Amino acid sequence: MSLSPKKQLLLRKVHQQRIELSAGKREWSLATERYDRAWQSIMHYRKYLIAGSSLLAVYNLRHPSKLVLWARRVVGIMGTVKLIRKSLQSR
């Protein structure tokens, strides 16, 4: 039972597409590996993050001026870290 030439061509194309998809999956897994690990660690500490953010919210309701102060500090620290990273990468 021989397959028609058209069907053979289609089967070869499907096989080639499967190979390309497999390679693409590997590349995608390697590219997103860092984010997957970060997400897994966040999910690992999920209970603690929820409890901590709840306590922080209650504290900030009682002391709103400190929230602004801490927000400014965080923005300043993030800017400093970004500046240091850029200066180290340029070397």
C-alpha cells in the first residue's frame, strides 16, 4: 500500500514542523528559565508574602505619612542600584 506523492509531501512537512516545534520549545524553556525560577520562589513564599503585605497595609493605614517616606526611600534605593548596575556594565 503506497502513499500518494502529495500525501508523502504533507507527511514530511508535518514531521519537519514537529522537529521545529521541539527545538522552539527548548529555546523557549531556556529563555524563560530565569523567570520561572523567580516565579517558583515567589509561589514558595506566598503565604508569608500575603501575611506580610496584610500587616504592612494595616500599619500604613495607621501611619500614612510613613508610607510616603518609605516610598521615597525605596525609589531612591532603586535609582542608586540602577545607576551602579549601569556603571558596572559599561566596564
